[in-house]
Amino acid sequence: MVVASPWRRLVASLVDGLILVPISLLLMALAEVNPLTTPTTPLQDLLFNWVPSWAYYVTFTALYGATPGKMALGLRVVRTDGQPLDWLTAFMREVVGKTLSTLPLLLGYLWAFFHPRRQAWHDLIADTLVVRVGQEKP
């Protein structure tokens, strides 16, 4: 398996952000919330940003092994044994793991730059790897 570089993963994440930001803005517009004139409440932030993001990442990762950003960059998330993810593993990685990776100043993401298998904390929690497409099997 050829493990993806943290830089390639970062670019894939930025592509996903280009998809998620308009979705959040659309949800806010439909709810008649204008974040430019009124700050959002924690509940609004959860409903318009976090929940759609979690749904996006878990669904794409469980069904396809990759978000559109990862697909565009030729990446796939697999279990460390090379098998595809199930829904529980996708949830543990994308919601629980990424939340823990984010909280201490993104330290969990930076971990991938120094880990020998390029695993971030959310990969370690879910026992996953991000690999280059076509090079997943040993």
C-alpha cells in the first residue's frame, strides 16, 4: 500500500471545504440566518456547519471510501488490513476521531507529518490509512 502524503490529504480537505461552505451558506439562507449581520448561536453552528459536515464525511467515507476531495486527488481511506470501511468505522474516524484531532490546536492532524505510516490521530483511533488509489492492496 502506498500511503498518501499529509500534503495531498490537506489539498483534498480544501477541496471538500469548497463543497461544504456553500452547503452551510445555503442552509443558513434557507433558515433566514445571516452570519454577516448576526453571529450564529452554538446551536445554529451545530446545525448548519457540524452536522452537515459530519453527514458528508461519514456518508462518502462509508459508501465510497473517499470524499469528493479525496477522489479528486486519487486517495482512498481503508482499514489497515486493506479492507473497505464500514459505517461504524467511518463514524469513529470522521466524527469521534476528527473531533479529537481538531481540539488540541489541530495536533492530531499534524501528527500525520511525523508518523511513519502518515496516520493522523483519527486514523489511529479508527485503525485506518489514507492510500493512493490503485495502490491499496499489498
